[in-house]
Amino acid sequence: MADYPMPEQLPSLKLYLRKRYGGELSASDVRAIADYADSIAGKRGVSLDGPAPGEDEQPERATTRRTASRTTKPTKKPTTKGGTS
């Protein structure tokens, strides 16, 4: 879009939760969720700070899509015989 400022990165999880669920989650709830997410990410060796510079600019590998080779027969709708009496 013309003249629309594009953010350079996503907001932090805490900021997102406060904005999205501010009236439903307390500050301690937001902190607990963010701390839990950080804990899981740390166990998996993942950074929640976003990609390293240039990391997300690598071309993605094309995936091959498989299609079914057999054809299906069209189904016939049941017909009603006779009329109303």
C-alpha cells in the first residue's frame, strides 16, 4: 500500500497479549504466559526475538504437491417415483 508504514518486526508477546486481551488478562497473567513461552522456547533452543538478520530472506524450497491419479464416479441423486396423492 502506498505511504503505509510497514512495521519492521512483530510486537513482543507481552505487548500483543496486553493489546489483544487487556481487559481479560491481568498483568500477572500476561507475564506468566510470556514467561511460560520463554521457558518452552529455551528448552527447544528457539529464540522468540525473531529471525536473525537475513535468516527469513532465504528462498524457500518448492514443495511437490501430489495429486490423486484415480478418478471418481459421479454420484447419482435418488429420484422419487410417483406423485402426491
